[in-house]
Amino acid sequence: MGKYKILIVEDDSDLREGLSFSFSSDGYDVLETETKKEGLQEIKKGGCDLVLLDCNLPDGTGFELCKEVRSYSNIPIIMLTARDTELDEIKALELGVNDYLSKPFSLGVLKARMKRILQEKSESTKIISGELSIDQSVCKVYKRDEEISLSKLEYRLLLYLVENKNHILSKEQILEKIWDSDGKYVDNNTVSVNISRLRTKIEDDISKPKWIQTVHGIGYIWKE
């Protein structure tokens, strides 16, 4: 389901390069920065799954970076620090750091903690409905572990139906949610046509749909 991208914000070049080599060998995509400014720039670009953050940086502290990032992002952060005091650890956790490791640390322990955090992140963005799995972190849909190719519109339609499982959604509700509410470029058949397309991709038997069922005269329901 794709590689995880790890951002390392660390000014110790030997440590940074060593971590980068090890993570790349494990199959991660790795970005390296050595200052607070560069780290913030990369985080704001989006696309990273986890940040390894040094506490002491040339142009500021990891505490300052974390505080700023937490004002707009919940990206997982593990802080690495040469400081081994309880107050620093408490401060880091209060700022929203997901984990905290004092140098020198075990690479194996760091990788295990990274794996746990990434697994939790992945699970929190997944919706499972029977044989269907929606991974919201990458906007992909899988059926029996095989990826289903959906358009952006089909993906949004599927997500709306699944998020309202076992509740009838009228055509008007679906139009307002998925298309322009003023209906400038849609007609009465828009919903039914797109429901039909979605069924052909996810249902085993479109003549007897299991998930997307029609409620005649009203709309549709995702049955689970």
C-alpha cells in the first residue's frame, strides 16, 4: 500500500546519514534536513508520514518546531535528544510529541517505535467494510487486498456512502455533497449514472448489489 515517507530533522550529519541509509534499506522513502527552517518547509509541503526530530537545531529547538507544527498538523513526531531529563521529556510530550528517545539510543528500539506509530496512523485512516478497505491516507480502495481503480469523484461518492452506512441517502443529499449544490452541471441522472459506475467496480454481481442498494423513490443505502 505504498512506501512510508520519513523526514529526518537532525544537524548531526553522521547520525542523519546513518539513519537515512538504514531506513532506506528497510524500504522507507527518506528526506533529510538539518535546520528547523528546512524541517518546517518540508512538513508544510505535506506527504511525510513521520518526523524524526532532533531537540537541538542550529536555528532553534525541536520544541519550537513541534509547537508550530501542532498548530496545523497531527503528523507523528519522534523526538531525539541528548538531553536526558524528566522535565524535557514532559515538555516534549505536552507539546504533542508521539515518542521521545534519549541519545545514545538503540536503532532497533527506534525502528520498533516507528513501526508502531505508523501502524496506528494507518489504522486510524482506514475504513473496513466487509471485503472492502478504504485507505484515506492515500485515497485508495482495496477489495480482497486488490486495489480498485476509482476516479476522484467515484472515491468521494464511495466514501460518503460508507461513512453513512445503513442510512438512506437521498439523491438530493448526494448531489449536494458530491457535486455543486446549485446543480449547474448536473442533471437528474447524474447520481444514478455514477452509482451504476461505482457498482460495476466494487460489486460482485451488479444485478444483485450487496453494498450499494437502491431505496426506490428515495435514494441509496450502503448496507453492512
